[in-house]
Amino acid sequence: MTVDAPPVLKIDQLVAGYSGQAVLHGVDIELIHGQIVSLLGANGAGKSTLLKTIMGTVPVISGRIFLLGHDVTKSAPHQRVAAGVGFSPEGRRVFANLTVEENLLIGATSLGKSHRRDQLGSAGELFPILAKRMNQKAGTLSGGEQQMLAVARAMMTKPKLLMVEEPSQGLAPVLVERIYATLRVLVENTGIAVLVAEQFQQVNEEASDRILVIDKGEVIPDSELARVGAGTEVSR
């Protein structure tokens, strides 16, 4: 990566929502290579809408989204995946009746067969516990293992931007630490950017390079963080 490489993600004055009704209001965000950014907000603050808009499943009303310098504002979701976006949604959403291997392969349908096998190996290296469970039904995994599977599935297309929604939900602290440690290894080994959406009480501050706060569809400047109850300790 050269010093003048474009940011992995750049969002410029983004307004987006449902049925023409704006939920996001003038959002500006920039993520660079090798960075974990935590996006914090209460339920209904706009976290999910922002991630889905980046993914292309919520329509943009105005503003622009750039991925690696390319304008993807009007691109379809599958085109964004091909361009380098991976998404692990809230609730894990694994296919319970399929095996771990089958779940992972679903995340790699855009790859050739040989590349799919290579990525299976990479997933096993990233999460060794999954390598031991390839033939096991995903529904029989623990909550932490299902979250690992959801992240590994999102990584199957070798994205440049990985978005993970509420990975801490319902998990014990030790499992949360393990998942964030794996995200750090990912960032250090591949140079990707990771955007994690969490609620305030779930944030892993030490694992985050930057922390952003969203409230009522707006990303809050550091000087106003106290207004939404975040406190200065989460601003960077």
C-alpha cells in the first residue's frame, strides 16, 4: 500500500432511509487500511441502517459512497461484494441445518471452485475451532462459534472492508475478547479495514483504533459526545 492510497471507505454527506424517509442525515466517515473502527449507538440510532446502506440494501437519497476510491453509490449489493465489501449481520444468521463447511461455501459462491477450497483453508487458520467442526451442523455450534462462523463466512470473498454488526451480542466476555483478537489478527495480516457496530455497553475500547458515535442518524463530533452519554473516554 502506498502512502497516497485512497481510503478503504469514504462516505460523503450520506442521506439514506426507507421509502424516501431519511434515517441517516449527512453522515461523513472515512476508514483507512489496517484499522478497526467501532461505531457506537443505542438501538434506533442508525447503526444498522448505515451498514445496510454501505452494503447496498438501503437506498441512498443523497451523498456518495466510495470504496477504494471508486464510487459505489449506485452499485447493487453483489457488485459491492465483488468490489470488496464483506458483511456479518446482527444475529449471526448461519444456516442451522447446513454444515460449517456448507455455510462457508455459501459465502464464496462468487469464487471459482479452487479458490473456494483455498478460502476454506484460510477460514480454518483464522478460526481453528471451525477447522475441527467443518462437518458439524451450524445449529449445534455454541453462540461464540456461530459468531466466528459468521465472520469467517463474510471473509470468504477476501474483502477489503469487513463490516461486523453487534458481534458481542449474547456472548460471554471471554468469547468477545477472542473474536476481537481475531479481528486484530485479520487487520494486521491482511491490511483490511474493519467497521464494527456495537451498543455502548458492548464496546471493546482497547481493540478499537477509532471509535465513532451515531445518534439519531448523525455521527456525533467529539465535542458533543457527552450529549449522547458516551463520555470522552470513547472518543479518539
